[in-house]
Amino acid sequence: MKTIVISLGGSIIASNGLNTSFMKEFSEFIQNMDKDIKFGIVVGGGGVARSYISSLRKYGVNDNVLDEIGINATRMNALALTSFFDDSNSKIPTTVNDAAELSKIYRVVIMGGTEPGHTTDTVSSLLAERINAKVLINATSVDGVYSSDPKKEKSAKKIGELTYDKALELSLKELSGAGSNVFMDPTAISIAKRSSIKIFIINGLQLHGYDDIIRKGTTSGSTIS
Ligand code: UTP
């Protein structure tokens, strides 16, 4: 059985309120996929996480608490997404261990964050490693990896194929910039590297992008391998 993990960015399903029309289309798309493909879907925090974290940061709330708040937002979004599925868990697992157990029961397992100190990108890599997925789709608001942040620099160029080491270098470079919006965090890339998990970075709002990867193994986004 083929197993695929999707890191579904919060910006895709919940940037300004819940994107319920996308959630419905996405759930139908996944449920209509070949029944011998298993999915792990890790949902990001989106607008709620960002707005709570930035408001509270101004009052000196520490990062551990802010991370916990972010985690709660990811779990709320994950629970919202399960409402659109017939064949997924309906209780959100709080660890990769528990998600792996649920994955023995459900064809589609949906979760959010786990612990402070990382993002759902890292949770996705850990889940992929744990349930032996060799493909990790990072569904984000940008359609691939760019030489620099395309939202800030017009000269940024999309890179179709990257090695893990090149992706790590770019991710670390972007992280060091203030207010960075990195395409994938370095820990997530390192975990994928040690277990040879191929990462695809795509615009998460376009369902044909997932279809190309799942059915044909191709993408117009970027790959890290
Ligand atoms: P996200 O994974 O959505 O973070 O988790 P992000 O990459 O900043 O958001 P997007 O991709 O732009 O939407 C939201 C926040 O929740 C906390 C972190 O503070 C993170 O920034 N978090 C999340 C954790 O501390 N641990 C987790 O496992 C997940």
C-alpha cells in the first residue's frame, strides 16, 4: 500500500476564516483517490495562530506559551477538516505515535501540531518517517521553492529540483531574515533527508497539483530529494 503525507498549510484552509469550499473539494478529491493509498494529513495553524501569536507577543508572553497557542489552532483546524471526511479519525491525535496507531485503522489520518519548538512541517516529516511514507507533499501558498522570498523580491527564481542540502541551505538563509516566511523548516528537511522521503512543494489550492504527484509522480512545483 502506498502512503502519502500532506502538510496542509494553515494559509490554505484558514487564512481569513475557514476556507470551507476548499476543504469540501479537497476532502472529496482525497476520498475519491485509489482506495489502496493511505494518507496522513497534517494541518497548519493559519490566520488564527498568526493573529493570536502576534497579539500576545506584544505583551511579552513567552514563546513556549505562544507555541502552545499555535498548536491549539492547528488542532482546531485539523478537527474542522475531519468534519468533511467519512473515512478519517474524528478525534485529533496529539502525538505522531498516536497518529501512527490511528493510521492502522483509518485510510486518512488527520492531525495538527504536537509539541512546542517546531512547526507542522516537522510533524509532517516525522509522521511520514513513522508510517513509511516516501512522498511528502508540502501544500503551501507559494507554488515552489524560490531563490529568495518571491513575496519580497521580484527577481526571485523558482527552482524545480533541489537536493536536500541545497534546500537546507536556502531554508536556513530564509530563517535568518526578520519576519521570515520559510518554505519549509530545516528540521523537517533534515528528517526527510535521513529517511529519503521525497518532498514536493506545491500551491496547495490547486487540486491538479496533488493529482499530478499522486498519479504520475510529476509536478510543476519543486521537488527536494
Ligand atoms: P504552523 O505549522 O502552521 O506554523 O503552526 P507556520 O509554518 O508558522 O504557519 P503557516 O505554514 O505559515 O500557516 C503554527 C504555530 O504553532 C506552533 C508554532 O508556534 C507555529 O508557528 N507549533 C505548531 C508548535 O509549536 N508545534 C507544532 O508541532 C506545531
